[in-house]
Amino acid sequence: MTSITAYEPGASQLLMGNEAIARGALEAGLGFASAYPGTPSSEILGSLAEVAGEMDIHVEWSVNEKVALEAAAAASFAGVRAIVAMKQNGLNVASDFLMNLNLTGTNAGLVLVLCDDPSALSSTNEQDSRPIAKWAELPLLEPATFQEAMDMTKWAFELSEEIKNVCLIRSVTRVSHARGDVRLGELVPPSRQARFAPTALGQFTPYLVSLKHTLLHQKVNKTRGLFESSP
């Protein structure tokens, strides 16, 4: 794999789609990354692991996708921008937590990258993950080029912080594992100063569900406007 920190801003470089996603996260000031390995998503965390020391970010392989999402959510709650990556099968494992996290909301930017595998080139099933966005009432970005893979990932952190919720990115094998030219931006040092503050964010009891769901609908409406004015 290519070192995703080796090139100057403004340079045009040949990157794998997963490397472009990882680079976009670094340009957004990423501080935490987690994943469970599975083709075609594995290179996202692999690329970040190679530069973890250089960029002062925490990178970890988790025991499963649900734990990976939980760990990334904890980083977000503490004010650290986080990304979590998994393939389509892993979304099924993580969905139990995701369907509560969407109501709880987040703090710092939290991006969930889903890598689908049309034609099941290395999977036991074919699954389109896009309906999960409607099901969970969360925004989803779908890059069609390598430049979009980087730029959308970078913007997804901003969107997540605007609406205080998870932002999904959906890639596919032929984006994640192909290569193309990407014009690079500035690398941003991460904010690793995690702080837990006593707030209502993590307090979740049945009487709050209706209120939280109403707030989620408000976030969806806000997202529509942000999409219309996006770069």
C-alpha cells in the first residue's frame, strides 16, 4: 500500500479508493480509528495503522464490528474525531448498537464506512447497505470517484458535527480496490484531548425515546439543507 502521508498538499497521487478514504480522514483531523477486517474494507484501517505513530492517532482492530463501532462512538463522545470501517456483513453485527446510537447522537465527528461487495467477489452474501441509512434515519454519502472518496470522507466529519450524529459512507469493491488520481489537501493534526463531561448524551431511558426520535427527525431535516449547500 502507498503511504498516505508521503505527499505534499496539492500534489496529484495515485491512490487506492480505501487509501483515499483514509487520507480524507487524516485531512479532517482524525484522532481515533477502529475496524474489523473484511474485504473490501480492510485497507482503510491498514493504511491508518501504518501512519498511526507519525500522525499521533489511535488505531485498533476490534474483536467484531459492533465493538469497533462502540469504541469509535466512545471516542466521539469524548470529543475525538473517529472513523470505523467494516464490510456489508459486519453492518449486520453492528446494527444493534447503530439503531440506538442514531437516537443518542454523537459529539465529535463520527464516520462509519460501509464497503459493499457487489457480485460477492470475496463475500458469502450480496448486500446493499444503502437502505440502512433510511432505516436508521442517518445521512449517507456514496463516492463514485477516488477524489470523491477522499473529499466526501473529509466533509463527512463536518456534517457529523453539524447534526451531532453518525454519518455513513458507502463504498464498493470497485471503488475501494481500484486506483485513481487524487489531488491532496492539507493534513490536519488530530485533537487527541479526550474529555468526558457529565451530559445527557449517554443517558437513555424509555421515557426519552420519543423525544430523541423527534430530535432525530429534526436532524434529518437539517441534513437536507446541508446537502443542498455541500461543496
